[in-house]
Amino acid sequence: MWAQMHELSIALGIVEAAQEEAAKRGASRVTAVHLKLGPLSGVVKDALEFSYGVACADTTLQGSRLVIEETRIMTLCANCGERRPVESLQSFRCAVCETPATEIVEGRELQLVALEIE
Amino acid sequence: MNPEPRLVEVRRNILKQNDVTARQLRERFRTSGVCAVSLVSSPGAGKTAFLEKTLAALRERRGVAALVGDLATENDAARLARSRAPVKQITTGTLCHLEAAMVERALEGWPPEPVKYLFIENVGNLVCPASYDLGEDLRMVLLSVTEGEDKPLKYPTIFNTADVAMITKIDLAEAVEFDWAAARANIEAVRPGMQVLQVSAKTGEGMADWLAFLERWAESRQ
């Protein structure tokens, strides 16, 4: 229930951002929204997809698709000295050498990356 | 006839406005010498009892105030007001978390006196607050011994965004057979290197360590 309320307010934010960006480009309709979503964004994909349809109702986005690209959690590994994926959300260790991941460089994204407009 | 759909690239963070407001708050806290500490936990983990004791202890020494987020009631603010520190309620209605703009609004002409410490008690929820920067310098996640040791694994995101973990209600640890090693290992798994403190608001055990930690941390930020 809580998660859903949270994702609904995020979905409304997506619709608002998409409307503004579409208006800037003189578009009358948005047919798809491409979103980058990180595991550390605090946003649950399923709940967001559900909320998105509700948020689009009676707007220029009605009937549009939400295309979600899920990113990975990446660390700048202190041991490898390189960007590496972490093992999992329950284990913040470098997937290559298992060093604890203290510097997270990717995985918090909640970003509008592209629109399909007409 | 409709024109052909076209794909346009846009780079825009959905929570950009919140992030901008949070940055402004952080800057404001820094220039006015305020240490802002936010508290997150599940409902019933003991945030309010812990905060009440903290406010009472700090009240004797230096300026302290608290903002309290709650869904509907003002019970928490009334409880905290017993500490005689300035306390202000942010009633979020149906919203399950605080946002930076709510903190900004609550701070218009408030607190009534200069403070060194500002506490921000978030709505009891381990999911939604993870997405929203409030401009705080220190985010504390509280975990009570009665909740079980695996909370960090169930809610890794909020633990990963926090700076310090506080294990609460430790006076009940023995009764519920709390597994300290497992709890610490689980916190370490989702936030390597995170400092873990412990407290009982009821008996006062751990309060001195917590206040010493807070003071050291505040000094390190100056």
C-alpha cells in the first residue's frame, strides 16, 4: 500500500516531466517514455508500471508505453581500481574480487532518457 | 493526419526538483552551523522514544529542535514537546515519506531560536524515504531488536542510503534472543563499513555513546 502511493507520486512526476519536454519540442502526443531505473532508486518496477497507467489518464500521454531500462549497481572497487558490478542488493561486494563495495557509482538512477512523440 | 512518431533523447532526473531543494537546504545548514540528522525506520521501531531522550539530553547543553513527519496524528509531536525543545509536526496526509520541499516549508521562520542540531523524524516506512534526499548531513536508520535480524536484507536500499545504523530497544534483546552477530553481518552486507550503534531509550543504556558519537561527528563536519 505504501509502496504503491510512493510509486504513484513518482509516476505523476514522470508524466509531468514528459509533458514539459514534449511541449518544448512542439509535440501534441507522447507515445512512449523511456526510463532508466536503478535498483537503489527506491522505486519498485512493478508498482511503477501499475501506477503509470493511472498517472497517464486524461493527459497527452494516455495510452503511451513505459519502457524501463533497469541498470545494475556498480562500484568503483577499491581493490580492482575499476568499475565493477556488485554481487546483489543483499551483498554489496565486488562481483569479481568480493571486496566490500563502499563507493557506489551507479544504481540510483530514476531518469527520463528518451521520449517518442508525434 | 498524424505526423510520424519520432524518438527524442531527453536527460532528466525525475526527482531533480527534490534534489535541488535538498542541496539548497544542505548548504543552508552548513552556513548556519546546523547539523541536520534524519531518522528512518519501520513503524514502531522506537524513533520517537529515542528522539525524546535525545532531545531532553541535548536540550540541557545546546540548541536543538525537531521536525516530525507523521501521516495523520500529532501524537508524536506532543510526546516530543515534553523535552521542552522546539518541535514541529509535518502532517503528510496520505504521503508515505517526507520530501525536501516539506522540510523547507516547515523551516520558514522556524525554529524560534538558533540551534546546533536539527532532527528530522521521517514517516515510519523503510521503502519510500530512500528515494528522497532531505538535505540532512546524517541519515540514521533504526532497527529494533524485536523486528528481527534480517530487516537489512529485506530493505537493503534504505540501509544503503543511511550513514549510521542504530539498534534500539536493546533492553529486550535477551528476551527475544536477538542474534547480534547476524544483525551486524546483515548490516555489513548491505552497507559495508557502516557504523552500528545501540541504545535503549527505556534504560538509557547506550545514550552516552550515541551523544558522544553525535558530538564527534558534528565537530568533524565543521
